[in-house]
Amino acid sequence: MATVKNFEELNSWQKARELARCVYELTRKEKFSKDFGLRDQIQRASSSVMHNIAEGFESGYNAEFIRFLKMARRSAGEVQSELYLALDAGYITDEEMWKAYNLCVETKKLLNGFIAYLNKNKRTN
């Protein structure tokens, strides 16, 4: 694997950014934007995915990076759960929900693959 110099080069971070952008677009919808609790929570969770990837990358240690990647994966799961609330509340359509949900799935797959790769190539620095 080529050496990655910046977290922005990571496919998982790029997909997480796409997920956050999608969530922010959904939460701008009139009804959704007025539910401050759910809106803020899903925005925080979606941005947490990309932020944890970046923060872990900057740690410089595989074990620490893996820990942050797992946090990112948990945040993506949280977004999936919150999407159901938004759907049930009538804030988003089925199509919008599944588009965002599938971005979560794709992000988690990338994270799982990256975690597996780092576990295979464990080193302390």
C-alpha cells in the first residue's frame, strides 16, 4: 500500500465526508431543521465519523488509529439509527433515508477493511 500523507487521501474519510454532506442537506429541510434535538444530534454524529478518522490518522500510531476508526464506525451506526427517527417523524422520504443509510453502510465497510489492514500490519509507530 502506498504511503498516505494526509487523511484527506483516505477513501474512508472521503466517503464519511460525503455522508456528512448528505446529512447536512437533509437537515436543511424545513420540518427537519426545526427539530433542534434530532437535527443537532445527527449532524454531530455524521461529522464525528470524518473527524474521528482524521484525528486517528494524526495520532501516528496504528493502535490509536484503530481505536478512532472504531469510534467512527460507531458514529456511522448512530447516524443509521437517527435516520429511522427522521423517517418515522416524516422529515425525510424513504429514498432520502436509504441514500444516507447506504452511505453509512459504505463508510462502515471501508472502515472495517481499513481496520483489518491496520491489524494485519500492526506496529507501534
